[in-house]
Amino acid sequence: MRRQTKYSLRRKTIGSVPLIDPVLGLIARYSSTLLLLVVFLIVTTVGIFVMRDLHTTNVEAQKMYVGSVLGLRRIGELQYEAQETRRATFYALTTDDSNLQIEYADQSREADRLVNEGIIEYLRQARTPHEIEMASRLQDDWSEYLKVRNEVLASILEGSTREAVDLDLAGGVQSFDRVRQDLEEIKRLYDEQASQRLANVVATSRRFAIRLIAVLAFTLIFASASVWAIQRSKMLAAIQLANLQMEFVASVSHELRTPLAVISSAADNIVDGLVSGKEELQRYGSVIRNQSRQITELVDQILLFASTQDRRSRYVLRPLQISQVIDSVLDNTSELLQGAGFVVERQIEASLPCVLGDLSALSQCLRNLIVNAVKYSGESRWIGIRALLADSEDRASREIQITVQDRGIGIDRLEMSHIFEPFYRSAAVIAAQIHGAGLGLSLAKNIAEAMGGKLSVVSELALGSAFTLHLPIMEEQELKMTAASFDSTPLIQI
Amino acid sequence: MPRRGTILPVFIGAGFLAGALSFASDLHPLIPSEPPTASEQNLAVVVNLSNPIENLSMAELRNLFLGERSHWPNGRRITLVMMEPGQPERAAVLSLICQMSESDFKNHFLHGLFTGEVFVSPKTLATPVGVRKFVFNVPGAIGYLRATDVDASVKVIRVDERLPEEKGYKLHIPPRPSK
Amino acid sequence: MKVSTLPPSRVLPALELTGWRVRRRILSLLLGSLATATILHAQQPKPGDVTAADKQTLQLLLQRVDQLEARVRQLEAERQPAAVVSPAPGPTQKSAPPVSEAEQQAESAVPERMDLSKTLLRLRGFGDITLHGDTRKGNTTAFTLGQLNLFVTSDISEKFKFLSEIVFEGGPDNIYGVTRGEINTFSVDVERYLIQYSYNDYLNVGAGRFHTAIGYYNTAYHHSTWFQTTTARPFLFQFEDRGGILPIHTVGVSAFGLIPSGRLGLHYVAEVGNGRASRSPLTQEPVQNVVDDQNHKAFNLALFARPEAIRGLQVGFSVYRDLLAPINSPRIGETILAAHAVFVRPQFEWLNEALVVRHAILGTSQVFNTPGFYTQFSRQLGYFRPYFRYQYINASGTEPVFPDVRLRQGPSVGLRYDASESVALKLQYDYTASRARAAKNALALQIGFTF
């Protein structure tokens, strides 16, 4: 229990960082997708800004049209109707017929009504103080002119044409001139507003264009760099995989060659008659048998690895007693352990609940862990195997934790994320000439995940490593159900 | 020849008698104050909206329409507006206000211009709409319209303190013939 | 046991193939981005495109305004053709000198003149032709061309009016009792020549030559026989050059108008003028048109009423005062008192006038009163108008100014027929008893007309 506690403390303090490592793992796993997502977000944001600027420019252009062009048209109509007011008054001077004079008076009044309406409309749409002031001035000047016009019309209709002409010369010309100047000034104001709006639109367009080009260039560069980075990382990964495969081939070749060489040598000796006596023959036979088993184990491991990669492989899951599984594995590896002079410390809690698993796969998993512990123990000759019932990491359920521990060379923190990769062997291990295919831990991890569990590691250089197999326990109800159908068909096929 | 002393009084007396008889016979029936018949309409006398005049007696109206007045009390020159000969409104005015025939009216104005008493001849317009517009445009104008032809652009004045729609109004006109 | 795997030499081409695909993707991405940027930039409203259409619209509007301004200036220039104005700019020009400046220049450069085409000048004519004969020895029955009267008026302005009567009449002017050798000649006389100012109903002023407001007839009837009922004026109001005793014409100033009097309808007339020259010797022009023979002026004041209660009635009186200065004779103070009561309606008229001409020789106690009166009435009966007149005048034989008048009296009876609105036929019989000579019976047939 103390060791369990020590191991649990070590797990928390040494090697793994619970929050960042998963994030980094996610980023590493989905780097391409993330990069593309970032590019998409940037492009979308740029697109939003572009649309906004376009909309702003469009609104400005419309405002310019409504405000300036329509306004100029309105002023033009005002000028025309004002001239009509005066023209019709003059025409009344050309006839003595009262009926015709009345008609011209009507025309003049109709024209001035339109002018009044136009001025009121302009006053209503005036926004700035300058516009309001000009509109008020135009209204006053127009009213002044109309007073004179009315007197002129009255004089014409009365027959006093001379008075009418004098009135117009004395007052009408000046007041109409003021009206004309007011209209000119309003027209100039519209021109200025139009020019200003035009300048705004041009500036906005220029800013928008520069912004768009800059952002698109940046996006293009960033996207190109992202794509290049993604492709390069995939290329590197592919290269690394190829290298690993090459190393695996080399390693497997070497692993196969050594026992084959021993077998071949023994066979040669036997054939050459160098082996005499029953004892020597037994000794040679034992060597050949051991080497053959080694080759068989290696091939079995390779085939098992291949089968785990094949998604169609099937595990027969049955309720298993862990203690029995551990004992079985230790029994199978006793010759290796005793031959290497190892001491195995076995700690299995009593009354551990069953787990649902494939016996042979689980046995292979534990075997790989024990073999690794033997290989990487260094000078140490101690292996610890412990099984206990504990809470799962998320505290939502209970699990059985089977720990295989050694006091060997340990694993560098930088290697931690790679040790479960197939064919992976660290440079230090290769330099130490420790034999192996690089498949054991990968196989064990796959088997653990297939059983619904996981494989974790805690290690420190020169102090040793502890590999823990986490297996979810079977609930009581689940156990009853599986017991009922135990002899028929396998309950779960993976 | 009879003596001067007798002839003169005889002639003067005869003259007075003849004059009294003619006067009596010449008098048009007093402007009837009976209400208009169902088929008759009222003739409204209209002035410009700026004219402060509100009421005119029949005698004052007669003076105006005979050109014997040249200016309104506010100093504005009076411009008389008539319709063309043949129009029933003109006939009604000549009959009811001026108590003259068309030729007498023309001679009166011609004589007035000849003597210098009348300053300006009346203006003649073809339609009631023309009369209304003229009165609207000329501050010193006075004209006449059927009451149904009046609108808000002109002001109707009282004649002998009566408006056209009131009882006792004296100016009536036959209805406009339907087309 | 053999484990097959890809040889290293085959891994690298695979990686190269992958790299080419990457480059192709990058290139397509680059091209797509550039294309998108180009399309987006092209959809921007270019400044040139926006202003091109608007510039065209503005140009059209400005052209239209210039055309209207040019037309207005042309109209104003036509009203003052002699004015110095700048030439109207063409429609392509955008700016033009302000019209007010040109008009101000015009006003200062050319004196104001009246445009005859714009004033209401009216011309009316009157005339008559008479066939007359009487029983006086020496007179013959003859056709006589009456006065051809051109009545000219002009409404100069709202307040001013011009009036004149230009008369073409037979016989030498201003001479009463002409010799036969000169009786058929025609001469021209400006009988009235008046400019009037009308301030309001209460004040009107005239200046020029006008009919003196003595009595009623002189101002009611002028030189047109068509207006008057009878063929001729009563001899009380006969023209000076036809033997009349009154100063029918005056050259001076006259003021007339209403007197605020409500329904009474009071009017006044006040005149001052040159008066008339003495009728002795008789060859002189009695109306002093140009030169007054003395500084003393003639005054006349008349008052009359036209009560509204009796339409057509006019009653009034006048007082005329002058100082005559006949050559080689003492000066004579002339006072003419006249009263009238007339009743005029379109269908009826009754005229009654009476006056006294008083001549007082200054420096003496001699006073000569010459009374006169007439009464006339007529009645319209359809197109016919019968009339009657009785007139009387009695001047002393020693009257210093008109000793030849003496006593005259007699009735006239006639009939007027209005053949049309402008033509009247008159047939009149006159009986004139005279102290100085035998009574005269006269008959006249006259056609009077207006045109």
C-alpha cells in the first residue's frame, strides 16, 4: 500500500502533465485541421470586413446620388418655375384682353405655387444650420418677390401697364435677382456636398482596396505557409514511418538471424559429429528448442501486431480473474525470469472483481510488459507485479490496475510520447544494443484499449519504470448476464 | 304768340306734370324684396379678400357700377368687373342695380368718359371663373357672381346688410340653363 | 520469417509525388485568392464612373438654366429697346453678368420714356350733319357739316389721365358773324385739352383747357351733338365762337370731387383760369389759350348734390367771378350766378337751369344783369325720344360785353330717333322770338353719330 501510494504520488509528479499534454496531443493529432480552420476563420473575417466596407461605400454612393443629383434636379426645377412665374407675368403685359391676362395670371400663380412647394420640400430636407438658413432666406426672398409680382399683376389687370412696368423695375427685378442668387448659392452648396461625398467615397474605396489587398496577401502567405507546414509534417511523418519500418525490418532480421545462427551452428555441430554423448546432445537440443521458441515468439508477436492493426480481428471477451491471469503469465515466463535471475515481487489484492477480457490477448499484454521489464532492468534483477482495485481517473467508476515495475534504465521524458508507437526504439536503447522489434508496448496498448482500458507509464531515467494496465471491472449484473451466456457464444466481439 | 308771362308757367307746369308722370312710370318697380322663387338663384357681389368693405347699400352699389366712384375708402382704385353682354349675370346687374339697358349702360360710360367723370371703363370678362380670378388678383376689383360660383378666393359683401343666403336679399338671377 | 515492406528507394518518389500535389494546391489557392481580390475590387464604385453620369446630368441642368436666363433677359431688353444692355449670353456659357446690373445701367443711360404701345390710348369720334333752314332773311337752307370731334383719351397711369377734344369745324374760328366769303372754310380747334389727376373720390385735379363748371349743361355736354338730345345747345350755353354769352371754356386748373355728406351726395368744383377775353372787339379769340390779357384770374366755384334717395336728380349752383378788360373800355367785373335742377334717367330727362350774368363796370355804378333760363324734358319711347325745350335770355341793349344778344326766347320741339347705338336722327322745330328782330322759325334735320 505504501508502494502503491508512492507509485501514485510519482505518477502525479513525474512525467505527465494532465491538462496541457492532452491539448498538445490534440493539436499534434489534428494540426492540419486546426490550421485549415484558422485559415477559414481569417478568410471569413476578411470577408465580413470586405462586405462591410462594400456596404458602406454603396450607402455613401446612394447618399451622394440622392443628396446631390436629386437635389440639383430639384433646384433646376425651382429655377425653371421661378422663371415661369416671371415670364407669365410679362406675357400679361402684351395683351389688353382681360380674359387672356387672367390666363397668364393663372399660369404665374401656378408656377409660384410649385416654387413654394419646392422651397418647403427643401426646407424640410435641410439638415445643417447653413442649409436651413439658406432655405429660410430663399423663402423670405421669394415671398418678397411675390408681393411685388402680385402688385404688378393687379396693375396689369387694372389696365395700368405703366405702373406695372415701373413696379417691376423698381422692386421686382431686385427681389427676383435675390431669389436667383439664393438658388445659385444652393446649387453651389449641392456641388460642394457632392464633391465632398465623392472624395469620401474615393477615400473609402482606396482604404478598402489597400486593406483588402493587404489582408488577402497576408491570408495567402499564411495559407501557403500553413499548407506547406502541413504537407511537410506529413512528409516527415511518412519519412519517419518509413525509417521506422526500415529499422523494424533490420531489427526483426537481426532478431531472427541470431537464433537462426545458433540453431544452424548447433545443427552443424550435430551433423559434423562434434556432439557426443547424451548430455551434450540434450544440451544442444535444449539450445535449439529455446532458440526456436524465441523465433516463434517473435513471429507470434509480429503476427499479433498485424492482427491488432487489422480491424477485423476478434477478441473473445470473457470474465477473467486477474490473479489467475497473472499467475498464468508468470508461469509462462518463469523460465525467462529464472534464467535471468530475476526476483518477482507479487502483490495481488484479495477478492478482486472480474474483468471482461480476452485471456490470450491479456496474457500477451502482461507478457510483453514483463519481458520489457526484464530487458530494460539494466543491472537490477527485481520486478514487481501488483494488482489492486482503485477508482478510475475520472472517479466515475472502479478499475483494476495491474502494475509491472522495474528498477532499470528508465525512460527519458522526451521519449515518453513515442514509446507506444509501433516500431519505435529510442536511440539510447539501440545504442545499448538491447534487442527488440519495437512492437511490444504498441501491442500491449492496443490490447488494453481493446479491452476498454488503457496503458499508462511512469518512469524516470536510471530509476526504473512502472507500466500500469487499467481495466474496467465488470458490474455484478453484467457478471450475471455473462455467466448465463458463458458457454454459448462469445458475449462481445471486437 | 301768347304772352311770356303765361307761357312760361304753363310750360313749367306741364313739364313738372310730365316729369312726375314719367318719373312715376319710369320708376322701375322697387327692387322686390320677395324671396326668390324656387327656380331663381342669388347674385353675389364679390370683392378682393384684402378689401375691408363688408356692406354696401343698393345706392352705393349703383354708384360703383355706374363708375361714379373711383376709389375705395382705403385709397385703392376701384376696378369694375363686368361679364360680356349676353351673360345673364350682366343682365341681372344692369336690370337690378344699374336699372339700365345695355345700350344705356354703354352710353352712360361713354358719356362719363367724355365728361371726365368716369376715369376707367369696366373690365369685361367672358366667364364667371374669369371674374372670380380677376377679383382675386386685383385688390380694388368688384364684380358679381352667382352664389353657387363663389369660392374662398373672393369675399362676398352684404347688400343692404344682407348676404345672398339671407332672407330679404334683393339680387336674384334666373338659374343657369342646364346643358 | 520475412516481413515485406516498401524499400527506401520507393518511399522517396511517393513523397515527391505528394509534394507536387501540394505545390499544385498552393498555386491554385494563390490564383483563386488573386481572382477574388480582383473581382471584389472591380465591384467597387469607381470615382470616375460615379461622376461621369452625374456630370452629364449637371451639364444638362446648367444648360437649361442658362437658356431660361437668356430668354428672360431678352424679354426685359425688348421692353427697353433703347437701353444699353449687355448681349444675351449663349446657352453654352455658364455664367453671365447679373441682369440687375444691366438694367440699372439701362435706367441711368436712357431717360424714361413712355411706351405708346403699352398705354391705353383711345380715340373716339363724333360728328353731325344738319340740314337746316329758317325764316330769317338772308339765311338759306343748307346742309351743314357740324363739328368733327375727335375725342382722345389716354390712361397715362393709374392716377393720371389725358383727355382732349380736337374739333374740326366749319367757318373761321372765334369770329361771330362771319362774312360769307369765309363761312365755308374748315378750321381746327382744340376745344379741350386736359390732364387729370385722380387722388381719390374727394380730390381730382385737372389742368388745361376745359369747360367751365357753370351750371349743368356745360359740363354734361361738350362738343358732340350725338350725346345731347337736341340738335343744338341752348343758346345760354352756346359756344363763345357761336355767340354764346358765357365763358364756356377756361384755361387753368380745376379741382373737383365728393364732399363727405352721406346720402346727400354733395360734390364740389373749384376752378381758376385765364378767364375769357372781352368780346369787344369781336374779332379776338375769346378763350385765352396762351396769353391772359391781364393778371386777374377767373374763379369759379360750384356745388351740387346728387341725393341717393332720388336717383338721377342733381341740384346745384355755381358762382363765377372774373374781371374783363375790353380795349378802350373800363374794366368790367363779371359775376355769373347759376342754378340748376336736373333729373336725368335713361328713359327720361328734365333739365332746368337759370342764371344771371352780372356785369359791373368798374368805377361806375353801372350794373347790367342778364338773366336766362331754359327747361328741357324728353322721354324715351322705344327708339324715339320726343323732347321739348323752352329757353329765355334777356340782355340789355347797352350791355357792354354782349349788346347784340338782347331778348331771345322760344320753344323748341323735336324728335330724336336712335337708328342704331351710334347714330341718331333728330328733327327739331325752333321758334325764337327776339326783341331786336323778327321771330324766327327754324327747322333742322340732323344726323349725329359717333365712331
